[in-house]
Amino acid sequence: MVGPATHAHLAGTAALLLLVATIPATTVAVVPSEVDALLAWRASLDDPATLSNWTSAAPACDWVGVSCDAAGHVRALRLEGLGLSGGLGSLDTIALPALAILNLAGNNLNGEIPASISLLRSINELNLSSNCFNSSIPPQLGDMPGLQSLSLRNNSLFGDIPRQLCRLLPVRELDLSNNQLTGNLPDCWCKLKALQYINLSKNRLIGNLPNCWCKLQALRYINLSKNWLAGNLPDCWWNLQALHSMNLANNSFSGEIPVTKANHNCSLTLLKLNKNAFVGTIPHLEGCDSLATLDLSHNRFNGSIPPQLGDIRSLINLQLYNNNLTGAIPHQLCGLLSMRILYLSNNRLTGNLPDCWWNLQALQLMDLSRNSFTGEIPVTKASHNCSLISLNLAKNSFTGTFPDLEGCNSLAILDLGNNKFHSSIPPQLGNMQNLVSLQLYKNKLIGDIPHQLCELLSVEILDLSNNRLTGDLPACWCNLQALWYMKLSKNLLTGKLPGCWWNLEALEFMDLSDNSFLGEIPLAKAGHNCSLESLYLSGNGFVGVFPQVLRACNSLATLDIGNNRFFGALPPWIVIWVQSMRILRLRSNNFTGEFPFELSQLSQLQLLDMANNSFIGAIPVAFGNLTSMRRPHNMSTLRPLDGLKYWDKIKINWKGQERTFNGKLELISGIDVSDNLLSRCIPKELTKLQGIQFLNLSRNHLSCNIPEDIGSLTCLESLDVSSNGLTGAIPPSMSSLSWLNSLNVSNNLLSSKIPTGSQMQTLTDPSIYSNNSGLCGFPLDMCANTLLSPNERNGEDEDQWLCYWVIAGIVFGFWLWFGMLFRVKAWRCAFLFFVDGVQCKIMKKVSR
């Protein structure tokens, strides 16, 4: 009688014979030696310099990466990271019957993974990871009876995971991560009872977790992150009591986390379920006493933080941010003395920080931002040992004096912005020599900026904006040579900028707007290297001509020096030296002279605001060549700087009101030259700027007609040409501006009928057309016939004749009906009978 083992042996032999049959006959007939097979494969590679000692002159067992057994047969090929290029198709696997380990990881091998790999009958470890293979996984890999470890990660493999891999019963490790695999998770893997390690992360797998995977009792590690998996976790999931590490992050799993059983034996040290759609409350995880990392961030958990988490004393990394958690932080968390990372940001947590907070002396990274915490920060104890490297309490409602951070000299990142702290900045901050980022914006901080901050020689990001800081900037400020982001706007700072100001050559973003600085912009020393990309000096009392120092700022993209007292003509060197300009705001100064036509050569310029100055002359015809304004803007050209994603801001007169735009300014484009002394006609070339959203030419001395092709500005939302001397009719093409929702043509000499159209009908405020004695039509009075052009007059005549014909038709129909009534006897009798009936009813009511 034939047993199961015999059946398996026969099946394996049949598979082997079938595979051998597919190999050319010459190869089957003569099996080369191991040396010949390896030398032939080496010859097929592209310049394998690292295998230079692979020659017939030396024993194969002495070659690089080759190990042999006691009989002299090749037992292992360990060739990882040798820069090998080529394929595996030329490797004669039949000639290597004793090969147990094949490790080719970290090379540049490409093409298909050949099915002949499965002829390595003694193989127990196959590692082809971190290469450039771009094929499907050969199903024949399931015919390797002794395979215990298979790693194909970091390639470009595609297609479904072959079900034939379910035949690898001895396999312990399966790593197919970072490929392009698709399809469902194989449910037949539940047969792989020896499986301890599964890594399928960074693929395109779909479907649910198979319930039968709960039977993999030997499983210690599973990583399915960054796929497209969905559904609930199986209720039996906690049956995997040997599991040490589970990472299901970046999928679409949903539902509640299954509750652990009372007698559950939890071996987890890492649990990552972040970036899914889990709901419900956070599980208590009772019994998981070895858990070191718990990441449940970016889900939809609600309720409070369970106090039971404080019992997991091994916890080092706790991340619960981006959920809907409520309530206070439980004081039990103060018992997590080994915790180094705590991220609770972007929830709805409330209350004060526990007084025991500073017991967490191992804590290095803490982020509680974007919650609703209140109260004062607890005071540290005298013996407190502070290990903090990053502390983020921004966007809460903390109050009181500046927190006591005595001893926290390892801090590199401190963000207390957008709270309600109301004291001065403590000079002790100058002792934090490791500070790289200091952000105290949007508080109620008062007093001078302490000169001790000049000792923060490593600081790169400094944001003290939106406070009540006063006084002059310390002269030692120029020592901050590492500074590339500085924002001091919206304070009460005064005085002149230090003469050494431009020593800050690393600065890329500088905002000093809305203070009380005065005087001229300091000149730079010879050979000054300017790195500025964004400069805001608006809302101060700076004087002088256009700052000469900007001539060296070749990377400057945003310049806002509005609302100061600069004067004189604009220098033509702007075009030569600052060609990267995207946003130029000069409004509310005392600039004079004509617009330099060279401005039209700023190919990236998308927003030009020169309003409220004393510019004269005509609007340059060349403005129609502003390349960036000729097309809609939908892509950012700003570069996020070293992890801090800052975006520019700008104040513009938007639809009649001053508005500050923050964020992606590449979506805003327009021209404002209002409140100047400009004259002559509006250049028709401006109608080529089809990307602009606003155009403000108001309060000048412009004349002639509004350009006929104004309707070409298809993105235009706001148009203001009021208070000029414009004549003629409003062009009919204006009715095609489908986005136009703000229009002002008042106080001109315009005449004729206002165009009609779908968008024009929404502009119902008569004041936008006021003080144009010749205008008529909706929403003003109807037009008299004598005020219309011949075409409009013909249109009015057609309307009148239409009314006449309608009236005539009604009269004719009325007499026709009565004529028929009196000519047809039956109709006449019925009508008179009806009249008699109505008369009787009326008389009865009157008699009552």
C-alpha cells in the first residue's frame, strides 16, 4: 500500500522531471562541473570586477563568497553587496546539487527570476533582495522542499503571490516586501505551521486578513504595512500568543480592535496600527507587559486614554496622535519611567498637565500640540533630570508664565506657539546651546528680546511673531550664523536694523513686518552672499531708495516692502539680478517715476502690487509678456526647507478689501497699480494675461476704452477700473467672464447699455456702475431708445414689435371666441344657462 510520504515523493519527482524537460537537451545530457557552471555564470555578468579571483587557476572553495562542505562541494554562495550586474538565467542550478545558501542581496541583478532556481534541491536559504528583478514570482519556487528562508524584498516583482508557495512547509521566513505585488493574501499560508516571519509590506495587496492565519502559532513577526488591505481584524487575532511584532500600518483596516481574553498571554513588543480607519475606544492591552512601541495614530479612536496603559511599564514609544480622543491625560502615565516618545497631538484632549509630569525623566520627544489643554505648565523639581530633545505644546490654551525648563539643556526643538503665555522671555533660554528650532509665536510675551538668545549659535528656526515684544534688536543678533528662518512680525520692535544685519548669510526667510523699525536698510559688506528667498519688511517706518542690498539676492522669490517710506524710482537692475521674483509688493510707499518696462522680463512674476505710490506715465505694453501670468497657476514652486514646511504670505486688496493670503501663493495671480498717477490707455496686451485672478487699475488718470478683448481673462474674479476717465461702452465680452464676482467701473465716462449674461446678472449692486452718466440697463434704469447704439436700438425695436404681436393675438383670439359663441346655437344656450345659474346663486346669498 502506498502512503502519503510516497505520494509526496512521486509528486516531487514528477515536478522535477517536468522542469528538466523544459531545459535544452544539450544541457540535460551533459551536466557541467560546479566550477564550469560558476565560471559560465560569471562570464555572463557585466564586468564582475569583484569576482576577479573566480578563475580555474584557484580552487572554487577559495573564491570570493564561496563556501564548501567537507566533500568539497559548493555549499554556499554569499555574494551580497558586490555590485554584480546581469541576470540569473545563465546560472546552471543543476550543477550545484549541494548548494544550501544562495545570497545575492544588494546587487544590480535584473530580468526574470528563472524557474530553474527551483532545481536547487538542497537549498534552505534563498535571498535575492535589493536587486532589480522585474518579473512575477515563479510558481516553481514552491517546489523547493527544504527551503526555510525566502527573501525577495526590494525588487520590482509584480503579479499575485503564487499559491504554490503554500507547499513550502518547512519555511520559517517569507519576505516579499517593497515590490509591486497584487491580489489577496494567500489563505493557504495557514498550513505553514513553521512560519515565524512574514513581511509583505510596501506592495499593493488587497482584501482582508484571512481568519485561518490565527492558526500560525509559531508566528513571531508580521509586517503588512503600506498595502491596500481592508476589513476588520479577526476576533481570533489575539490567539497568536507567540507574536512579538505586528505592523499593519498604512492600510484601510476598520472596525474596533478585538478585546483580549482574560487569560491572554501577550508577547507583543511592537504594535503599529497607525494610518488606518479603526474606530471605538483604545484597547486596554491587558497582559501585554512587554510592549515597548504602541502606535495607534491616524485613526478614528474616540473616548479617553485608558489609564491601564500606565501599567505597561516597558512602554518606550506611545503615539496616539490624529484621533478623536477626549478628556485629560491620566496621571497613571507618569509611571512610564522608560518612555522616550510621547505623541498625543491633534486630538481633543483637555485639562491640565498632571503635576507628576516631570517624573518622565527618560522622555526625549513629546508632542501635545493641537489640543485644548489649559492651565500652567507644572514646575520642575530641583532634582529633575531632563532628557527632552523635542517639546511641542503649540496650539493649545496653556496660560501663565513661560514654563520652567531648567536643566533641559539638551532641547533641540521647542515649540510653545499659539498659547496664552504672558511673561517675558526668560534669559535662561540662552543656556540651551543645542536649540535648533525656537518657536514662541502667537502668545502674549512682553518685554525686550533678551540678548542671551544671541548665544544660541545652532539655532536655525526662530519664530517670535505675534507677541508684544518691544525694544531694539540686540546688536549681537548678527552672531546667529546658522539662522535660515526668522520671523519677528507683529510685535512692537523699534529702532534701526544693526549695521551687521547682512552677516546673516544663511537666511532664506526673513519676516520683520508690522513692527516699528525705522531708518534705512543697512548696506552689505563687499562680497556679501545673500541666500534670501522670502523677505517681508512691510508695515514699518523704513526710508530710503529701493534697497541696494537686494542686488545680491539672486534667489529672492517674494519681496514685500509695502507700507513704508521708500522713495525714488525703481532700479532697472531688478530684472538682471533678481530674475526669480514671483511676488513683488511695493504698495503704500513714495516711489515715483515710470514703471520700468524691464519688469515684463520677470518670467516668474505672478503677483505685482505697486498701488498707492506716485508712479506716472503709461502702463507698459510689455506687461502683456509677463510669462507666468499668461497661464493659470496650479503647481507650487516653493521648496519646503529641511522639514519645516513654510509657505509665503501676502496682503493684497482682494475684491475691495485688504486680505492676507497664507499658504500656497502659486494659486494667486494678479496686478494692482491703483492709486497712482498713471495715464493714457489701458494696453490691450493686458488681455493676454489669462492666468490673473484680479486686476486693479482704479484711481488713476487712465483714458480711452476698456479693451474689447477683456473677456479673454478667463480666470478673472475681480476687476476694478473705477475713478479714471474711461470712455465708450463696457465691452460685451465681459459677460463671458464666468468667474467674475467683483466688478467696479464707477466714476468714469462710460456710456451705452450694460452687457447682459449669466455672470453679469449676479452683479446686482448699482453702485459699481455709478457716476457714469451714459450707462443704462440692469441693474440701473432701463435704456432710452436714443441712448442705444444702432444694434441695440434694433434689438429694442424687435422687442417692441414682439409685444405688439402678442397683444394683437390676444385681441384677435378674444373676438374669435365670442364670434363662435353667438354663431353656434348650442354654445350660446349653454353659455346663457351658465350665466343664469351663477345669477341665481348670487341672488340666494344676497337674500340671506
